[in-house]
Amino acid sequence: MSEKPRVAILSYYFWRHYRAVKIAETLARHGYRVKVWGTRAPVKRGPRILRGALNYLFAFFEVLFMGGADIYWVENVPDVIYLALPLLRRRYIYDRRSPWAKQIPLELRVPHVLLQAIESIEYYMASHAEHVIVVSTPMKYEYDYKVPVTVIPNYPEKGFVKKVDRKVRDELGIDPATKIFGFVGALSRIEGADLLAGAAEKLSETEGVELWIMGDGPLAPLAEQLDRKYSHVRWFGWVDRSELPRYLASLDYGLVPRHRHPYRIFYTHEGIHKIGEYFAYGKPVIASGIAPSPYYLSVEPEEFADTLVKVARGEVTPPQPPRNLFWEEVSEPRVLSVIEEVLREKRRR
């Protein structure tokens, strides 16, 4: 019996990106020979921009001289290091896990010429791929890709749902009637963590509520300040993924605060990983600044804090979450289908 093809999974920060890990594990479970690659980032010192540029250059040459794969599955950030693949006419699947080119100017001050170059590279990579993958349905219609496109949502695996014998709220002796609103993720403006300050202030006027913050990042000092200022706010720092179920099971509501975004339509429960994790534990989600959905309550950023108060008082009820959105049921079959389709096309040529 002949061996199954070899698939190389390329993700700049491979072990930080659960999506890349899930794709690799899916293919390995089904008998494919899987090779994974992530940057070694050998340049550790020097100015940040120069250090980043040198590490990108090193990664480009690593990809350039990488061989031995029948298909390459690459993430779209950062695109420039994968340019060797179309230039060498290698067969690759292009996984757009975010609208990267549109997101950059909203987060960084970048010259217009550089933005045009970034978008051109992204489109070049997409149009020369064997197949394009996107994480949300609206992204499927973002461009005329010229190649087949498949939506593969970023849902959690079934194994993420654990039986929790003792919740964190029980260990802390919190009254069962207390409503706990929880934020999990990076403490950054991009993730909307600064909106938690307004939420904490508004919730201080309501009895029987707590605001939990699980995460770390640039806005960690803000989280620490809120923890000290308000008795109803608890900041737990970064919670290891293995411990996260105990915290998620303790919540009444999951929070996804984001600022107003001109491309909000691309951000849905399909692509935002934390929403899937909240859903997996049956937690209704309250969000701002992302696409509307029948699966969660989405409001404008300036309404976010007041909405939490209304939910706490029973004046507004978020939708009950779906409980069947898992990687194995939705995403895994699509991963295998795409690989099989690309291999069939390869054999025809």
C-alpha cells in the first residue's frame, strides 16, 4: 500500500496558533505524512523593526529551500515570507485566517505605498494558490479569488470541553446567584480590552455581579488597576489553556468587546476563536464591534457597558449559544475535502 502524500503546514508562530496545530493533527490522524514549520526567529536583539525584518528574511530563505512536500498549507500572515512558493510553482493552499491587508492600517501607521504592497502580495498569494481557505463566510466574498474557496471555521475541538468537578467560582465561595461576566484573551486595544474599564464602572452600580478578566498583554496595568479599584472585578492574569475550562464553566456570560471597525462584517463566531470556546461551555456571548449574528448579542462599542448592566438586571437577554459547533463536526471534514480535491487536481495535470 502506497504512502499518503506529505503535507507541510507553515505558520510563522506555529505553536501559538491552535488553528495550524488542529489542521496538522487532523491530517496526521487521517494518515497523511505531516511536516510542520514555524519560525526560529534567530535574531533576538536590536531595534524591533530591524529585528523583525531580519527574522522575516531568515524565514523567507527557510521556506525557499524547504522541500519534500506534495502540498504546502500556509497561513496568510506574514505573506511575504511565502512568496517563494508561487515563484517556484509549488502547490500550496492559502489559509486566510484574517483580512490582514485591511486590518493593518487600523492598527499601525503605515505609509500608503507599503499598504498597497501588502495588499498586492496578499492578492498575489491568493490568486496563485491551488485553493484558498477563509475563516468566515463573509471573507469568501471579499475578493474575486480566481481559485476555489472554502470556509473552514475556527471552532474548538470536542476535547476542549472537560468535565469540571470544581469550578473556580465555587473555590472562591461566590454566591450561585451572582452573575459573572468574563473576558478571555489578550489584553490589548485590538482585542477591545480597554472597553472593560467602562464596563467595570457601569457594573459597579449593580449588585450581584462580577467582572472577570483572564489574560495578559500591553493593557495588563489597566486590568490590575480595575482589580484594585473595584471589589466586583477580578483579574486572574494569563490562564493556561489546560486550566481554562474551570474558569469558563464558572461564567454566566462571555465577553468579546471590540472597537468600531469598517470591516466588522468579516469578524464572526466562525473566525473568532474565543466565541467558539464560550459556546462550547454553553455561555451566551455579548460582543461589540463585530458582525451581527443570531448566535450572540452584538452592539455598538459605546453601548457595550450599558448593555452589560441591562443583561445583569434582566432587561436584555442574549441568545442561547449553539452547542454543536466543533472542529471535528464542521471544520475537519472540510480540511480533508480540500486536501483530497487539490490532490485530485494534481494527478490530472
